[in-house]
Amino acid sequence: MNLLYKSTRDAEHTVTASEAILKGLAPDGGLFVPVSVPKLDVTMEELKDMSYQETAYAVMKQFLTDFTEEELKHCIACAYDSKFDTEVIAPLVKVGDTYHLELFHGATIAFKDMALSILPHLLTTSAKKNQVTREIVILTATSGDTGKAALAGFADVPGTRIIVFYPKNGVSRVQELQMVTQKGDNTAVVAIHGNFDNAQNGVKALFEDKELERELAEKGFQFSSANSINIGRLVPQVVYYVYAYAKLLQNEEIASGEEINVTVPTGNFGNILAAYYAKQMGVPIAKLICASNENKVLFDFFQTGTYDRNREFVLTSSPSMDILISSNLERLIYTIAGADAEKDQELMDGLRTEGRYEITPEMKAQLSDFAGGFATEEETRAAIRDTYRSTGYVMDTHTAVAAHVCRKYREDSGDGRKHLLASTASPYKFVKSVMTAIDEKYGGMEEFALIEELEKVSGTPVPKAIEEIRSAQILHTRECGADKMKETVKELLGI
């Protein structure tokens, strides 16, 4: 069966998986969703003995049905190799009474590597399948992690260029250095004067600009996206939730068919949406717990049914979640609206014009799979400190937000199910925040000196990604106003 994709804002028009990956965003500004979420065609008993690569094939073949077995297995083999510092790709670590799924063992030490190491291969394969001759320009906004992971994935990939926009002063120093030292003749990094939402809105506007699309085509270019709005980013993320459940079963931590809860630190809603899709595929997940930082627009949405971005934007120690417009939520909204593209369009118009929308009581009733929680900056610090003191395990700020929300959910609900927590970044990526949370005495130390201290405290070696940026040359210094992104792109492409 060939699984097709349609836009959340257009019920009629369908495209293949490879076409959806190539386009990134639908022409009407909507996001591509599968016409139906496919079911797994292998049992958990079979999955539990599979490697990460084998699990990836079992999951992704269900979504990417116009890829041949050979094409898809080649993409998987190229992605999940020695770029990862652990053979199992996504280790499960028991911390206290919670299972941390460590998603940060790739080239840029954040969970974005899990999908962005395969996306370039999916994209170039899709281009060949669809006889695309134009150069593909990857246009991406980042709140810190996507940018570097996309740059690393696409650097020097033939037939592609990549332009990344990030908010100046809105990412950690390590995140910034990882981006501005990126090598590759086809890479460009631009700091914008604004926040992540400005960058994301600017990128979406460029995708929807028909005049710019014509100008690009004349010069032999076409846009695609590496953000989680691209279905080629989302599908690989479903894999690790399937894999984690199978490994819990293999390790005899759970019984066959036993339901687990999953907590995900959430900004753009892609990572938790992938867990929702895993549940739809047949993984026994009970609750999906959406963990926010002080930018708690998603928490408020799950509480009230109203999404309202009209609020103060807070810069926190978990910058990848400093987001007020969670783009991927649109895919869930479309689903709970009964795949009603008109209703979805109406709500998204409200978000664009008024900065808010309210779902119907019938739609809200369909959110029972989800729970929400948030952590303040102090609660995030306490989660890092308390977990370290009680277990010796060091986690980053985003994972700490999830750990606090997970603990609070358990206390408040009395829900005794086993708990999987998505651990989304290495503590080395946010070393200043992590070390000062463990002990305030580290507050006066310079960032790179703290890396040595973290190595001693955690007992884990400094990742290669950190070693590399210590002496790397800064190659990207371009900045622009949030209103000058179009001019900047044209300049970079020589248009």
C-alpha cells in the first residue's frame, strides 16, 4: 500500500512521502501529515531483538512507502554509524525509578541528530526519485540544536545548500560556537536580531512567498526545510520511541503489552508528536506528558483548550524550548479536528492575526492522551542538583525540565506506571547552567574551564563535539534584522 500525505490546510491534494520531504512545507502553508498513521507490521517480541538500524527500517518503511527497501536501508546505514559515540545509538539508562532515553550521542550531542543525520539522505534520495535538477536550499530557523545538527548533516552534501537563522543572544555559548564554526562550502549561518519565533515566522514567510519561489526557480534553486515541520524529520523520531519500548521489554523491565508513560521536554511539539505517532502505530503508551519551561504556552493550552502566544517571551536556561509558537501542534490540531482542513485553517488564521485560538470542547475531549506540566528556572536547577546528589547522574537543563514535570505528575496523579523520559541533550552543551545548578561555587568559572569540572563530576568523557569547537575558527559572522531575512537569503544565493 502506498501511504500518501496531505496538507493540514487542504483536504483534497495528496503527495507521496518523497514529495512531502522535498517540499518541507505544503504550498498553502500547512504541514504534511499521513492520510492515516500506519500500524507496525512486526510484534514487540520481534522488535526487542532488533538493532536500532533494524528498528528504524521496520518503522520508517511504513511511512515512506515510495522508497525501495534498498534506498531506505542505504539512508539508515549512512545515518546511524560511527557518527554516534555509542553502538546502540540511543541508550536507555535507569536513573532512580525513571528510564532516561539518551538521544544525545550523535555528532552535535542533542536529540536533533537522531533525525538530522538521516534527513540529508532522505532528501537527496527524494530528489533523484522526483527528477529534481534544481539545487535544494535548506532554510531553517533554530532555537539552538536543530541549526547545528542540520548544518552537520548537510555540510558538503552535493546538490544542497543550507542557511540557518538563529536568535542572537538566544542560544547557549556552546550552541552558538557549534554553529558559527561550521565548515562546508554550502553552509551559511545568520544571527537575527529577535527571538526564535521571529526566525521561525520569517522562514515560514519565505516558504510562502510565491514571487521569491519564481526568482529561485529561474536561478536553479528550490527551498526545503530541515525543521520538524518537514515530515522527513518527524518520521525518524518515531523510531526511538518504538525502540525504547522494545528494549524495556528485552531488559525485562516491563511485561509484554504493559503500558508506560512518556515525558518529553517540549518546544516546537515535534518530539512529543513523534511519541504520539508511536502510540498510534501500536506502542503501548498510556500518557504523553508535555513538559514546558517558563514559556508555558503548551501547558496552558492543555489546561484550557486555548492557545495564546500573547505573553512575555522568557529567556531560560533551556533555550531550545524558548518558543511561543509550537509549529508541530498544528498536526495534532488537524487530527483532533477530525482531519477538517477548513477548521485547521480557521484556527491557524486566528493564531496569525490575533495570536490565539480556542479549540472546541469536542476537540479538547480528544486530548486525553496528553498531560501537561512546567518547571520554573528554580525547579529546573533543583532537578539537576537533586538527581545528581541522589544518583550521581548529571542531566542537561531540558531533560531536567522533563524530570521535574515527570516527578510532579506522578505525585499529583498517583499514576504508578513505568516512566520513559526523553533525555534530549548532553549536559556538556549547557555546562554553565548545569554546573552552577550542582553547586553555586562554579558560578565564577569560565565556560571551557567548567567542561573539565563536568568531566570529573559526571565521570563521562568530554564529547568530541565539544573538543572540536575549543580551537575551531569562527567562519560565520553575518547578522540581520528579523525583517531582512529575505534580502539576506537572496544575497547569500547571489540573486
